[in-house]
Amino acid sequence: MAKIEPTKFIWMDGTLVPWDEATVHVSAHVLHYGSSVFEGIRAYDCQGTPAIFCLDAHVRRLFDSCKVYRMDIGFTPEEIKQACIETVKANELPTAYIRPLVFRGSGSIGVDPRPSPVQVIIMTIYMGKYLGPEAIEQGADVCVSSWGRLGHNVFPASAKIGGQYINSQLMKMEALVNGYDEAIAIDENGFVSEGSGENLFLVRDGEIYTPPLASSILRGITRQCVIDLARDLGYTVHEAFIPREMLYMADEVFFTGTAAEISPIRSIDRITIGEGRRGPVTEKLQKEFFGITSGELPDRFNWLTPVR
Ligand code: PMP
């Protein structure tokens, strides 16, 4: 969670406008039907220069999501990339959470979104650690949600579409109300899917497991980075269907995501995972990940786009 502190500018439909002027009308289709596609991207403080993490992959996913949702952005991927860079620069933020949002504005009422115009904004805000700074070291307490993930014939889970996030919101609220930090969804076949806003990994006997795309997960950018990083470090990584009980039997479980980065999980449904604190594999991956994103280690996977 991050509180929104206004910045100077928001990029809106091709130009930077002052924060207070970036508004939409209450008749906008998106308000009524959740008709939007979005991204969440981090810019890290890389030795004093903001550096955007996996910008190409995020912009590609934005366009992929729009394609599924029959939405024409009206800008090229290169233009959106430049707009992200320009917005971070204009707001002079040392680190940022970048939120590109493509939505249906005001035009018509009714389920068909196509008569309403497509609008694009890019907002940048400051963001610290998503599950809290302690969670990065101590681990989060999570539950398996009573809300499941729908199948791919209901919602295209690997597209990041606004309306689909009602499911994540239900999961997150239920978890917080019941005293947990986060929830894990089960897919329609009974396998582990993901968190409300994170992908999930587990470690058992030194090997790493993560649910496949077919378990109704978002195709996480951090997930792919962690798979690449883990393999590079010599770990075997399986993309495999994970039965619920495997969660409790794991030596380590952790979340990945733009906001969550790599966050260990110390308990699930009040069952202690491993030693009940961050495990050695999680710690090793975090060390490399934070080393690269802070600029202390070389960017050997080409993750970063410096904003100069
Ligand atoms: N799953 C869901 C449902 C998410 O919202 C997110 C955050 N975008 C993720 C997984 C993690 O994806 P990424 O690493 O690309 O941020």
C-alpha cells in the first residue's frame, strides 16, 4: 500500500499536465464497468540516478493486455516508454512507482466499451516497501483465500485488466480483516495460483517451484526476473501445478511483484513455514535482486533503464 502524494505532473493523452488538471468526468465508462488496462512499474534509485525496472517488458504487457481487451492505445510502445521516462524526469522523483493506465472515458453508457474514447495517463508516485519494511526481512503472515481465481475462459488472468481486480480486492480485504498481511488464491482446478498482487514461489529441498501461467496467474515481470536469476545462480526452477498442501510442506515460500519485490512468507493459515523466518534461498535471491536494482551489482540481465 502506498499513500498517494501528489507530484507536479501527470502525462495525459500525450502531454504533461499539472496534477490537479488530470481529471475525468463521472460519466467515464471506466468508473461504471472497470474498463481499463494498467501497469505498475518501479524506478529504483540506482546510485543517484532513477532507473526504470524492466520497462520494455511492462510496456509489452500493457499492449498485450490491450489487445486481449480490444483496446487501441493510440500510441506506439516506444511513445509510451518515452512518456514513462519523461514523467519520472518531470516529477524529479528519486524512486517511483509508475502507473500507466489506459481506460475508456466518457462517451456512452452500456456494456460495450467501444463507443467510449480510449484515454491514457501515466502517473508517478513515491513508493516504499509494499508489505512493509519488516516483511522483506521477517516474512509475512498470509492465508489461503476463500475467494478463488476464475478460469481463463472467464477472465484472462495474464492480462492486467482493471475490472478483474475486484477479485484481488475481495481477497486482500478478507485477509486484512482477519489479521493476515496477504492472501493466496487457489485456481479453479484446486491448484495454487498467486497473491492478490504478487506471484508465488516455494522452495523444497533446494529446488524452486512456481505455478504456471495456466493457474490463472498474471504473467509477472518480477516472476520472470526471479526465474532467470535463480537459474543463473544454479537453482532448478519448476513451473508446475502446485497442490495447496505443498504450501505448508515447503521449506520456504515467497512472493514476487513490482510492489512486493521479493517478500518472504513466514506462515500460511497460521502454519509455520520452514523455520518461520526468511529462508536462505529467498535471502540469496533478494541480495542479488536488490544488489542489481540499487546499482551495487552489475545489471547483467539488462533490467534497468536509467532516467537521465
Ligand atoms: N499477480 C497480480 C495479480 C498482480 O497484480 C501483480 C502485480 N502487477 C503480480 C502478480 C506481479 O507482477 P509483476 O511482477 O509484473 O509486478
